[in-house]
Amino acid sequence: MDDAPLRRGQATVHEKWNKNTAILSGDASLIKVYELLLHTDEKYTNPLLERFNTCAIEVCEGQQLDMNYEKETTLSEDAYINMIQL
């Protein structure tokens, strides 16, 4: 979403291929996690799903904050720390 050419020192998917491939690879990665969770011991499945879903929502919240903050001229340290924690 930030159109960064690099992530962790490597070319981002949208730079290496294109935006549609980046979206689809993200979708496929999400599906692969759920596929892996199908193979966990049943006693761990629900807690793992709950934690994973919470984490996924928090990532979305953090990304939305990041986009919101692009329009801000100042940002408190607490707001920034909250955003990067999410």
C-alpha cells in the first residue's frame, strides 16, 4: 500500500511483478495459513484461529493508521508506537 520498492532489503512483490500479483500472493498466503491450521491438533485449532484472526485484524488496523497518518503533519510518539505494534 505504501508502494515501497524494498521490504527487508528485497524487492517488493509489486515491484518484481505487479500489483495484482502482490494482491493474489497475499491472498494465497492467508489461505495457506488456514490450510496449515487444519493440520494442527484439534485442541489447539480454536485458540490458534482466534490468535491468528486477532493478529490479522490488528495488522489491518495498523495499516489503516499508517495511511491515516500520511496526512498528518505531527504525530505523537504514543500514536506511532501503537501503529507499529499493530
